[in-house]
Amino acid sequence: MNAQPTRQDPLLGEVRFRLPLPVILPIGSLIVIALVAIAFSQILLNVPKEVATVIALATAANLLVALSVIATRPQMSRARILEVLAVMLYPIIIGAGLAIVGVGEGTAAGEHQAGGPAAEGIAVSAANVQFDTDQIALPADEATTITFDNEDSADHNIAIYEDESARQDLFKGATVAPGDSTNYEIPAIPAGEYYFQCDVHPSMNGDVTVAAEGEPAEGEGETAS
Ligand SMILES: [Cu+2]
């Protein structure tokens, strides 16, 4: 008394036959490509940069190998092709796993921060009686570090002043000898626009922007409890 399953949907079979392949194939593959692309970009955005690079490269290499295997064996069975496709998708699956588990979230957060005002310290260097920048961004109300690298043949320092008159200093860094570098411990400074210069060569100068940290960095940067 077992009804055969194939008998229950003769219509389905007919419909399948009537939709011409030239219509199904492009639409179907477009949908699949879109889904894979969206899923894949979600994965790559959720893992640290290095992991994302590895996953992308591994997937590309896998695709190449899998597709060439399929191409060189035209009479491969459908099951075999599916198997190869599954193998091809391993890196994506592993990547999804990593993204879900949240591997290396610390790294990703650190990279986020690099975009905004540097909370964990910034780097300035000097060469040819010039700083490599005329803009220094610091987080407001938070002690930070400026790593100063003197690549020049003259002594330099970094000092931060209220304004261009360079009378009222908020920080006065020790002079750094040629070829040396130092970590200046900058005290907490309230938000505002300031001025920095080399006291030995006041023509070496620029603006200091002290601003509250952007939203992405808030989670890690906040020390207040
Ligand atoms: Cu100088």
C-alpha cells in the first residue's frame, strides 16, 4: 500500500520540463552567486584582516582546483561534482566558524581604533629639520604616548602648547639626539585645538587636535567605571 512518492508530483516534473534551461540557469546562478558573495563578504568583514586574506586566498585557490578538476572530467557524475563543490567551500565554512566563534576579535578591535584618534599612542618622526606631519591627533582627557623618532642629524623635541605663541606648554618633551627615539608620555589634555613645535627649531610645528574618541573605539578606550 505504499504510495510511490514520484507519483504524487507529476505536475512538478512537468513544470520543471517546461521552464527552459536558458532561463533557469542564469537566474539560478545569479541567485547563488549573490548569496555566496553576501555570505562571503560577511565572513571576511567579521574576521581579522590576516585571517580574511588567508580565507580569500584559500577559497580562490580551491575554486581554481575544483573547477579545473570538473572541467577536465566532463563525464563526472553529478554526485562527484557536488562532492568537489563541497570541498571547494571548506574555507568558507571554516571562515564562517571562525567568524561565529569570534576568533581574534581583539585584533579586529585594535584595527578599528587605528582609524580614529590613536588611543594607544602615535608616532612622529623628524628628518631634514621637518616633522613627518603637521597634524597630531590625541584622545581627550586621556594620557597617551607619542613615539618620537629622530631620523635627522640635528637635535629635536616635541612640545605641545596652548597656541602658536608657544608660551603656555602642556607638554615639553626632552630633546632627542640624532638617530635616537623616545616615547613621550603625554598627560591627559582636555579636548581642543593646540599647537606643537620643536623647541630647537620653532619652524618645525603643526596643529594638535585633541578630541573625544570616536564611537568605534569607545568600548576599549574607556577607563571610567
Ligand atoms: Cu628641531
